[in-house]
Amino acid sequence: ESLVNGTGLTLDLADAGSIDALFEDIKQAGHEPLVLVNNAGIARDNIVLRMKDEEWDEVINTNLSSLFRLTKKSLRAMTKARWGRVINLT
């Protein structure tokens, strides 16, 4: 699938290596990310006393850590181009 013209991609946001591979693919295709839409989010509805550590980690990794990693990887190209947009949906 082409990485040009606003193509959406799916990846494992809990895996930092998956994010690194995505940006390597983008770079090898000769493109730079100038617009990033962070739209991932999960919920593990449970009271704190019943919530498992693994459930908490899944929520934090998907909703917060992935947003940080993707934004950080995108900012270099945006800064270099002196233009860019990061859109965070919650």
C-alpha cells in the first residue's frame, strides 16, 4: 500500500519497534510526516480494586505512550519543514 496522499496505516501501538519500523518505511519511501492524527484509544472499564496491572499497562501504552512516541518521531520532519500538524483525538 502506498504511503502517499494521506494513506492510513495500521500498526501495533503498544510495540515501540512497530512505530520505529513505520517511520523507517516512510523514510525509505522518500516521504516525511507533516500531519499526524493520533486517534487510538482503548478502555478497560473496571474498578481499581479489580483492575489488573496488565490492563492498566495496556491503557497507558495505547492511549499515552504511543501518542508520545508517534509525536516525537514526527516532530523532526515538521521542524525541518517549518510546518506540520499534530491532531490528538480523545
